[in-house]
Amino acid sequence: MHNLPQYQADPLEGPRLWAHIMYGLHAFSALSGVLTSATIVGAFLFGWPSIIAVILNYIKRGEVQDTWLDSHYRWQLRTFWFALLWGCVAGLLAITIIGLPAAILVLFATGVWVLYRVIRGWIALVDRKPMPVPAA
């Protein structure tokens, strides 16, 4: 008999693939905000790809509890919910003419922040590194 090395499948490969898919969906939404007349934040929050990614995240996150991948799932959710919070702040600022410049600045800064978080998270996932998120 041949002594072939035995390779054991990593049980986190499936959930890791889902994390890649979710980062891809978020990136697609954010990129559509860059390339179209939509804002990055608007496309990220209200685009179908990001909404699907958030739903998938909530469905699949139980599979990664207490693993390094949990930080990526939480990183993605925190990115979405904090972007929504800052989008609401911008909406409140935009109600008045005086607050409109501030609203535009908040939307721009939030858009750059969303791009940063999607790119940073996806690179760390490729390198199999956890994200720095507060404890759950």
C-alpha cells in the first residue's frame, strides 16, 4: 500500500467561503455607489447585494461562533449597522439648509469608511486573520 498523506478538511472552509461571498456582495454594492449616480452609503445600505449579505450573515453566523471567523461576520454586520446610523445622522442634518453641507460631508466620510472596512476585512479574510472587533 501507498502511504499517502492524510488531509483533513478544515471545518471552517464552508463558513469562510460564505464570508468571501458576503464581502463580495458588500463590495459590489459599494462599488455600484462609486460607479453610478448613487452614493456609496446609499448603494451599500439599500442595494440588494448588501441586503442579501446581511441576511446571509445572520443565517450563517451561528456556524462560526467562538472561531476567528466570528470576528469577520461581526465586522461585516457592524459595518452595515454603523453605516445605517451615520446615514440617519446625515438625513437629519439634511433636513435644514444649514445642515446640508454637514450631511454631504458625513455621507462622504461614511462612504470612504465603508470602502475601507470592506477592503480591510476582505484582505484579512484572505490572510486568515481575525478582525479587531469588541467582544460580543
